[in-house]
Amino acid sequence: MELFNRRGYDATSMGDLAKELGLTKPAIYHHVAGKEQLLSLALDDALDELTAVVAEASRERAGTTAHERLREVVRRSVEVLVAHQPSVTLLLRVRGNSPVELAALERRRWLDDRLAALVADAVKEGALRDDVPPALVSRLLFGMVNSLVEWYRADGAYDTATVAGAITTMAFDGLARHGFQAS
Amino acid sequence: MELFNRRGYDATSMGDLAKELGLTKPAIYHHVAGKEQLLSLALDDALDELTAVVAEASRERAGTTAHERLREVVRRSVEVLVAHQPSVTLLLRVRGNSPVELAALERRRWLDDRLAALVADAVKEGALRDDVPPALVSRLLFGMVNSLVEWYRADGAYDTATVAGAITTMAFDGLARHGFQAS
């Protein structure tokens, strides 16, 4: 996954992968049918985790509001992105150049649709403002979450909880200091 | 730029470019020294625009606050991303695999540093909350802006002003409805 991310999937050959892994090409082919199967396994790693998180958040249940479940799915998405950064990075760069990539895009669309529906529910229950289109809010909110894969370093300045807290604070409460009036 | 984005820069050959453009390879080489010069021109297209916007926002001047200049740089960045979507997309995918890419990353770092300084100034003047690290705010805010390149369509549901408005509303004022208390 790291080599695919560094060099681009299409530009990476099985020979490159063998060299990176210190294996022979036949040794890799002993385990997988080819490069596309490796991509498929990597994308499933990301998609299975994200699907579990979004399915759980989409499940209406007594005692929770859509607003609470939306905050929770933001927090848990950040955890998945940090724990599965290489596979999520690969997933977010998929363009649909093959059947495997198209299938991954299809699963991403399901996630996007569920998240947009959750935002719409939180607006309907009155918790979120209704002057910004829910589908646009969902795009931007999870665009912010997904941007993590480009710069987050597990050994960097911020732990997962700090990042998740910063995202929910900014997105739900806003950066502006209450009561402050610009001159 | 579109072919680089669709297939990945490293996987695109001069032969692919000639075919896409309906030209012969010698016809392309008549104008540019090679693929890397095309990449360099494309990255400069994005970087020159973004640098102008950020330099203007960074310039302290009478009658403006850092908070106002930060909101303005968000709005103008959205305009640049929409007007230069192919070159900004390419820029955001650069990994540093060549001297041209490393030079582009260096220019991106300057932009990131100026934006982080602007957020810090807005916190210092008291306009923005001080309980989230300014460098993290800057990453997330412009991560949200940059996410546009992945899904924005000029012929889609939202015009530039709607998107810029949604981002500043969410980031500065927050999505939560004031006065609403979750049960």
C-alpha cells in the first residue's frame, strides 16, 4: 500500500512490489493472482472499517439523536483514518480505472449517501442549522475528515482524540468566539 | 492535466499525451522539453494563483482584521480551486518524486505556513477561540477547502459563492443551531 501511495498504483509494477518487499515475483504470485488483487484487498481493508462505522451510525435507536450519531461517526471515522491510513489514502485516490476501482467507488457512494442522510436527519430534528444544504455539509464535513490522510502523522503533534475534537468543535460549534464583535 | 489526473502522472507517457491531444510526439517536443516541463507548467498555474491570494491575505493593512482576511482567503481559495480545478488537483496529489515535485511541495509549505500564521493572528486578536491549536485549525480548514477538487462540478448543484459561504458558515459559526439543547 505504501508503494502504491508513493508511486501511484498504475505506475507500480509487480516487479517494483517484489523489490520493495525483498521477494521474487513468483513468491508474490504464490499468494495473489496479481496487482489488482492486492489493490482489492487494500481497498476492502479501508471500506470494511468505514462501512461498519457508518452502518452503526445510521442505525436509529432509542436514546440517541441523529446529531449525536453524526458527532460519533466523525470521531470514529478519524480513528479509522489514523489506524488504516495507508489503505484509506489509496481508497481516496481511486479514480475508477478498472472493475476493482469501480466497485470501490460504488461502496464509497453508499457511505456518502448514508452520511448525507444522517446530516439531513440532524437538520430535521432541529439540532443543526437549515440554511446550508445537508448534502453540501456532508461533503465538506467528511472532506475535512478525509484531508487527514494527507498530513496526519501518528508520531506528530496531535493524537487522534485532539484531531477528532478539533473537527467536531470547528464543524458544530464554529471557530468564532461567542460575543466577540470585530471592530 | 486531465490525463495526468485520470491516469496518474507517473503512469502517463508522452505517447499517451500525444494520443490524447491528437498530435504526434515530435509535435509536442517542438513546444516542451518533456513530460516534466508540462508538470512544472501545470503546477505553476495552481501555485501562482494560490500564492497571489495568500500573499494578499497575509499583508497587514489598516482597516482589516486577521479574521476578515482569513475569511477572505477562504472565499478566494474556493474561487481559485473552481477556476483552476485540474491544476490544483494535480498539485494536491504531488508526492515529491522529482525535483519539480519537490519544488512544488516547497511552495505549498510556504502557503501552509502563511495560512497557519494568519489563523494564529486571528486567535491573538481575540476573534477566534483559543482552545484548538491554530496550526491544526489551518490544516483542517484548508483540508476542507481542498476537498472540493475531489467532488466539485462546475455544472453541479452548487455555485462557487454557495460553497464558499457553506465553508465559512460551518468553520466560523458552526453547524449547531444556537439555543438548541439536545434531549
